[in-house]
Amino acid sequence: MGRHAAVAGSPVTAPLGAVALEATPARRRAPRTAPGHDTVDPSLRPLRTTTGSLTRAGIAAALVTASAAAVAGSTGTFPSLSDTDVASTGTNLLSVSSPDAAAVPAPRAATVAPVSLAAAPAAAPAVKSVSPAQKAAAAQEKAAQDKATQEKAATTKKQAAEKKSAAAAPASLGSLGERIVAQASEFKGVPYEWGGTTPSGFDCSGLTKYVFGKMGISLPRTAQQQYDKAQHISQSQAQPGDLVFMGGENSIYHVAIYAGGGKMWTAPETGQSVKLGNLFGDYSFGRIR
């Protein structure tokens, strides 16, 4: 017999040393007790520990020992149990009979779904269908807009040109021009004298300087200087009393007073006198007031 063997009717000591058990031949019904007394079955009293509390290990050992005692009471033979038998059998009994024995599932590895950080592809833009009629209408509208823009630009340019022309147009001589012509005609027959500036003799620029001076207008001495001071005008703008210059822009060699109708008062050259002559050579017009 093992060290758990016991004679029927004798006390048995539990192998774990934590619970004292009494072997009984059969489980008896506990007698009724008065209120306030312990009503626990005497056969279950050994389940309490010295501190009055129950443990899972103690419950398991008690269940095994009680089962062995029941076998001994029915057969007269106490089975031999080792510590391993008690531990394994008690654990199995607890897992079956104890409602507090909760099965603990084995831990499962957490599965994490991969998250893609790549940006989702942009949706393709919707293709708008345009009919031939719509295309033709759009082309006509664009052509009309272009035409309106061109016309507006042309009008603006024309207005700017007219404004510039009006600003550049010289003021009319009016009666001043007639008086200049009349004053020049009074010196008809005065001989030409190179460098002359008086009625006793004039050269070309001397005559113009003297006549304009009578009108209160001061002119420079030479023909080139008078050209540089004048406001240059076209032949269509020229009026009687304007100046007529012969020569290029930087090579003026003669000046006279325009009388209108292609005529001019001039002091021509040595051996001649002041006279009303015809325009000649490469000439241009200028106005000084």
C-alpha cells in the first residue's frame, strides 16, 4: 500500500499538508441544527483551511481524497494515490465540476492589415463631347471677338493720331500773315547785299529778320538758325506769311517769305533786288509767331 493507505475508520492525513481529511465509510446526512449553528456537512469541514478560506488547490485535493474515501467505504480498500495523481486528478475534476474554472484560450497573434500610404490615382477628367455645330458656333464667336478687338484698336489708334495732329497743327496766322506779306512787298526793289539787314540792302535772312521784327517777332540772324527755331509744317498747311526754306535739314542755304500761290518775297542774290518770285529747289515750310 502507498503512503496514502489507511485503515477504515482511522483518520487520514492529506498529502499536501494544507487540509486535514477524515475518512468515513459513507456520507451521512448532517443533522439539523439550531439557527446560528454551523450547518456545513462534517465531511466537508476539512475543505476549510486554518484561516477559514478555500483555495483551488485545497478543493482539488479534497475532492480526490473524498473520492478515495468513498471507494474505501464501499470496498474496504483505500486506493494508493501518489502526489502526481492527486494533482492531475484534482485539476481535471476542477475543470469539470467547478463552475468557477474558466477556460483560458491560448493567446493569438494579432493580425494587422497593412495600410498602403500610396496616394490613390486621380480620376481621369471627364471628356466633354462637342458637336460640329458647337465648334462652328465657337469659331464664329471667336472671329467676331477678334474683329471687335481689331476695330477697337484701329479706332483708338486713329483717335490718338488725330489728337496728335491737332496738338501739332500750328495756329493760323490770320491777319498777321497778311501784314507780314504786305510789309515785305514794301521793300520791293531794295538791292541784294550780302550780310545786309536794313532797307539800304538785304540778304535773304536779313530781309526776313527785318520784316518780322516790324511785327514784333524776333528771328535769329542766319537762315539755318531761323529754320531750327521754326515750327515745321507741310505745304498744305502753309499760309501767306510763313517762311520758305531751301536746302536740307542741316544745310539750309536760302530763306524767303511765302506769299501764297507758289510765290514768295525774296532777296535772291548779288546783282538782283527784292522781288516776288517763284518757289524753287528743295523747299520746306516753317511758321514762327
